[in-house]
Amino acid sequence: MPIRGLPQFTDSQLFDTLNVVLPAWILLAALPRWKHTYTVVTVVALYISLLYSANLVTLMTATPQDGDPKFNEMFKLEGVYKLLSHKSATLLCWSHYAVFDLWVGRWIATDAVDRGVPQLLLIPSLFLCMMVGPFGMVAYFLLRLPFNSKKDAGFRKMRAQQQPSTIIAPAEAKQVAKVALRPVPTAGAPQTGLTVEPSQYPQVRRGEVVEQLHGVCVADPYRWLEDPDSEETQKFVAGQNALTAQVLEQCNTREQFRQLFTAIFDYPKYGAPFKAGDRYYFYYNSGLQPQAALYSQAGQVPDAAAGEPKLFLDPSSLSTDGTVALSGLSFSEDGSLAAYSLSKGGSDWCTIQVLQVDPSGAPPTPLPDKLEYVKFSSLAWTHDQRGFFYNRYPDPASRPADLGTETDSNTHQQLCYHVLGTPQSEDVLVMQVPDEHPTWLLGARVTSDGRFLVISVHPGTLPANRLYLVDMQALDKTSGGAVDWAKYDFRKGSKQLPVVKLVDDFSASYSVVANEGTTFYIMTNLDAPRYRLVKIADVTRAGPASSWPDHIAQHPKDVLKGALALKGDALVVRYLRDVTAALQLRQLGSGQLTKELPLPGVGSVGAMSGDRKGSELFFSFTSFTEPGALYRIDTAPGSSLEPQLFRRTELKVPHRPEDYVTKQVFVTSADGTQVPMFITHHKDTPLDGTAPTLLYGYGGFNVALEPGFSPNRLAFMRGYGGVFAQANLRGGGEYGTDWRNAGSTHNKQNVFDDFQACAEYLIRERYCSPSKLTIQGGSNGGLLVAACANQRPDLYACVLGQVGVMDMLRFHKFTIGHAWMTDYGNPDRAEDFSWIYPYSPLHNVRTPQGGSRQYPAVMLATGDHDDRVVPLHTLKLLATLQHNLATADPAASPQRNPLLARIEVKAGHGAGKPTQKVIAEAADLIGFAAKAMNAQWVDRT
């Protein structure tokens, strides 16, 4: 039967053309790694599909003939037999069989390449698939079992989600679409005081995974390191740690630094007191305890006259190694109950438990309530003391053996209400993020009068959120007068929660500061990149956010960082003024300035504590060289309103802050922007280019790096006569959201330019030379120093990159990484890829063309329980550095500066790390950097 619209071929001639599948099968068997194999197979399959479609249309529109099967006969064997008696129908069925078998064969070949199945073993499965279809597929499924088999279903699910779209041989991977890559560095780093030969690095397998992303073929040979539980990954970690330990033995001042750092660190550390019920609470660490403990004290003011403090909760006693940390705490309105969250091993996962408070200060009584799968959670009690709001994620399909080491993406966060004394399974689902936006995050708080539930919805780390209110006073009550939360359970859908959506877009950031009934005071950056305070006279009749009037207008230069309302009409406002703290006392009702609150000098204000029930405020103040002090202000009528010294922190070792010099400079970046940087050193440190110097930066997520005390940095300045510099880069929050935006998404290169300009300033002004300069950063700062090492290796002797985001093309696929797309962009979008790929640390490791042609000494650091920036980032970059710079061609490699990593067990992203682990890590990193810089031990007391 001829096919209409095509040249008039007979069915037999068309059937003969189906033999074109044979070359496609031969290519799959002989050249499964050749990139053009899959192009040929696709073209053949499309041709057969077109032939099938045309033939099907012809058959369906043809006039029925005598003997043709009727429709109701098509579902019986006799009907199909009649159909196949026609040549056109036989051609149709044969082409259907040929194209589907070819697509199955294509999948078998790509899967085999990805799994590393030997080619000779692959051929029989392909032959069987071509000849007897399903039998060949079953044969391959049996064959693939031993190759890259995973231990748990969770990892198999993750792997399925992350399969490359195209598999091509790494040797043939090339740029096929124009992306503006930065040039290869023209000069290498100085030779340091440490040497590792290329032959010393462990042999590491390179896989054959290559993805085609937006027209660019990107190799990912260490994709297998994304499985933290595989034996191969664990062997890799053990081998790298063994080499690192061997090199650290050569760092001859490491032990001296550890001893000095320990001595400086061993001082009493007090947190700002806060009040709950009739008692004050404060955190205290005597010096070297693994974790700070929480104490309580009675009295009008927490001082010695009020009696001895009572131990309330000591996280250090909850584990033998100190790796259980207190990550959250919230007291009920009357102070009789405390909900607290604990994390283990540095993981972001938490467990919430509850304590019954003894009003006498006796040890609290643990209650049976225990809530799991909690991460990035609020803790907010309703004022009836019946329960609290918190955030959790859905139960996983299978609980990992070691929560915190998994890499699955965290999605579908929930806001729940827990009623004391009930199991978690009965908690009320108050709200969950919509299915179409599974990566959104939720926050909750209860206003100080207990009337409103305030819900914030966040798209990620962008300084913007939606703002919702629930008037709990208007909710249905039980016969006992309590809110009947069961009626509003989202899962049951019995009654919709009456949510007032004050703001239902992500145009700006909104944070409730205080309320007086339905009058609300909100801090926002809407039309105010340095933030302002607005006032809503009646929140039940609030218009659009653009109509909310200023209560405290945006400052011409300073950044409003926070505001705290106290009893009566007092409002304490915190500003950042050229990266130093400033405090004001204002009137809540009018917003008028009452008093500028004096501070001791250049430094930062830490946590402020106070609430609407009391007139006192506590705050901490520190600087680069002083461990700081706690201050108290009483805003009651008739009080002096002057900050009073409440408790000064003193080091146990001799220390004279006046012997140190701190100054702030403004450095001109590549585009002319003035970038602030603090520089601190001992007054006797020679500024002739010979001082070992540590330059620290972050530059992201709207985080402002303020002056603050660090025993680690003081030990560096004192022990080595070093210079410490802290750069305030774009991307941070030092000058508001405009400053943040200037270093985010398509502007991210500005952050690296700023940091490199700061390094050049230190060298030009003779603080140091390249052979005496170490750069350090953690998390987003780890990305910073890794990118700068790729772009300007000639500026640095040493790079310390801790828990860094290194694979910028896949960061969004793991745990909470999707939340960072608001800062970095989405590499799955072509436009975003065009600016991310050129700086991604993992994809830009290239041997410098001139000078020493080597990289600085590199020490990366991560923890196996870091489920925020998962360790695969560090592991993959480490393997890439060693291969590209040293082991790919050992005989020709100029790289002798070490490329190492410190991979710690039972450690996470940093929060809650026990004291001994903090000291050990600092000693290894600074000892390594000192040896790389050939720094001498001077110990300037």
C-alpha cells in the first residue's frame, strides 16, 4: 500500500530500509563511548518513528476491505492474525518493534558506560535485545547488578534524579557553545615551606560521566564521590587523611600554636542574660568545656547578691565526645516550660524535647515529648502553655543509618503545632509549602501579647519574604477555652485557617518588631536597601506594603540591622555604621530619637536580650583584640539610660589590648568600588613585607562581617607576629541589600575582584608579600578562596578553604542547596550557567602559564556530618586539584606545594562544634599555613 505524500515506494522497499537499524546496533556495541553514536541512533530512531506514523495514518484512513478485522476483534488473537496478513500492517508492527528495541538498546549502552560495565560483557546483552527484545533487557539487568550497586534505596533515588543528560567520553568533552571563561592564570604561586611530590598523592579513579549543559560538555569524573557511604568514597577519605597527617607532622610550630590557642581559649565565656518567668538565664562556659551550659538565677538583677546560679541544661553531659549541641531554646510565656532542640555530630537535623521548670531553680524535669526530623526550625509557644509551633520535614521513606550524612534535597517543609503530652504523629499541620514550590521555607513566631501567629515564607536565602498573620483570638475554641487546633489541620482539611496575607510576594523583606494590639511595627527593605521601620495603624485593615508609612526612615548611610521593643515606649535600634556598631534608644510610639547610646569603641554588638515585659536590655560588645563585656541598660522612667558595665570578660593569660593596632582602610576594587577592610596587628610587628598575614573574607548571603574577638586570630597575631585582615566584600550585608546584590548572582565576580584587590593592597602597602599571605574562608567563604586561588594563584602562599561550596553546577541538588539559588543563580538555566560556570571552583582548575606554574599550598576542610554544604564539594575539588595540577602528568607537573584536605568525622558545618575539635582544627590549619609561609614563632606577650 503506497504512503500518501511520500515518493511511491512499495511496502517491501520500505521494509528493506528498516535494516538501517543494523549500523545503529553495531555502533552501540562497538563504540558506546563515541559521542556521535547517540546522534546516529537518534536519527535512525526518528526515521523509523516517522515511517511508523505515516503508515499508521494511512492504515487508519484506508477504506476497509473484505476480510479486514473489525475493531472489537483487535483485542483477540484471531483479529491480530488477520491484521498481520496485510503487508502494510506487518511493516507497521515491525517498525514499532525495531524503534522500541533500539531505544532500549540505547539506554543499555548509556547505563553501561555510566556504571563502568566492560564493553565485552555489554555486547551479548545488546545482541539479545536486538534479536529477542525483552530477554536482552532482562539479561542486562542481571549483568548490571555488580556494577556501582548502592546500599540503600535513598541513594538510588538520588542517583536517578541526577543522571547526566548526555554521556560522552571525557577526552572528547569540549566547549560547544560560547561561554565567557576567564583566561588561564599567567603566573603561579611562590614555592612554600612545604613540598609534596606528585607520586605521594593517592591514586583516584576517574569516571566517565560527562554532561551537556546548555551546549557545553562538562566532565564530572568524580561523580562517584557524591555517595558518602560507598566503600570507595570512604577509602578515598582515609587515604587523603593519611597523607594530610603525614604532611602536618612537618609543621614544626603546630604544637606551639595549639598550646597558645588553648591557653587563650581557656577563659570564662558568658552569654547575655535573658528572663523567662521569674528567673534569669544565661549561657556559660568555664573555658574548655565542649559546649556552653545554660544556668538560671533568681533576683531582680542577675548578680552575686541574687544567689548562686543553678545549672539548668548542660549539653556537654549528653555525649562522651561533646558532639551533642544545644541548637535552639524557647520558654513558655510563664517560664514554666522549656522546649529545646539538640543536634548531633554537627548535623542540621535536630530533635526537640521539653523540660518542666522548677521555680526554685532545682534541676528541671524532662517530659516525654520528643519531636524528630526537625531542621531550620522556629520554636514559638502559644501563651496558654499548651504547646508550640515548630518546623519539620516529612518522614523519609527510609531513615538513614546516620542522620546527617545523607545528601537528599530537603523539600516540602511544614509548620506544625505540638500539643504537650501527645505523640508527634498527632501534631497539627498548620501550613506547608505548596507542591509547586517545594523548596520554600517557613518561619513562625507569636507576638508578645500572644494574640497573633506571624508566619514568614522564604524563597531561599534572598532577603525577601511573604508575611502572613493569624489572629488566634478569632479561632474556634474547645469547651475549655483553648484554641481547637485539630479543626485547622491542613491534612484533614476540616476548616481553613484564616490567614491574613499582609504581603504575598517576594518583593522585599518584612520582619515584625513589635505590636500594640492591631498596630504593628515592621522592619523592611522595601524601597529602602538600608532598611527602615514602618507602622501599620490597624493590621486588620492594612493596605498594600507600598502604602505603609515610615516610622523610622531609612538612614542616608547607616544600615538598620535590628530593633528590640521593651516595656512601655522604649525601642532599642541597632545600626551598622561603616561596619561598626551603633545603638540608639527611641520612642516606640513616635519613632523619635531619645538618645545615642555610647559604645566602648570600634567593635560589634552581639546578641541583645530584652522583651516587652521588662524595661532592661542586655547586650555584649567585642572587638578584634578584646573578648568583650556585657552591658545593661534600664529604660524605666527615672533611670539614667546609660549603658552600665554588667560583666567584663578577662583572659587568663597576660594580654594587653592596647599593644595591638586596628585600622580600617578602603580599598579600590576593579570597577572603582571602595571596599572596607580591617587590619589588626601587634604594635611591634614590622610592616616591611615580611609579616605572615591572614586575610579572611565571606562576601555573600547578606551577612556582614563585623569586628569581633577570636582566640584563634589573637593566637596567630601573638604567636607568629602576624597581621590579620578582614575584608568586607560585596555580597555581604555591610551596606544593605544594594551591597548584597552587587555581589550576588550575575555580579558574583565582583566578590572575587574585591578580595583580590584587598590582597594586592596588603602586598602593595608592605604588610606582607605573596610568599607571606594566606587567605581563609568558610562555607560561601570557602567558595571565595577557592575561586581566587583559581584566578590569581600568584597572590598567595596558602589557601585555607573550609566547608566550601565548590561544585557550582550541582550545589542545588543536595540537602538545602536549593535555597542558595537566590544568591548564586540556577545553573539549570542557560543565562545563570553563563556566569556560574566561569568561576565554579571545581571546573576552573588550570595550571598557570607562567612563573612557577603552580598553585599555592591548599588545605581544604570539611566534616562528614556537614549536611548544609555536603562534603562532596570538598572531596571532588580535592581530587580535581590533585589530578589537574599533579598526577595527570607527574613527570611534567611543576606542582610541589601541597594540595590536601582535612576531613573530620562527627563534625558538621561548624555550629555546635565542641571546643576540642575547634582547637584541633585551628592548630592544623594555622600550623599548616605558618609552615607554608615559613613563619617563625615569636610569641609576642
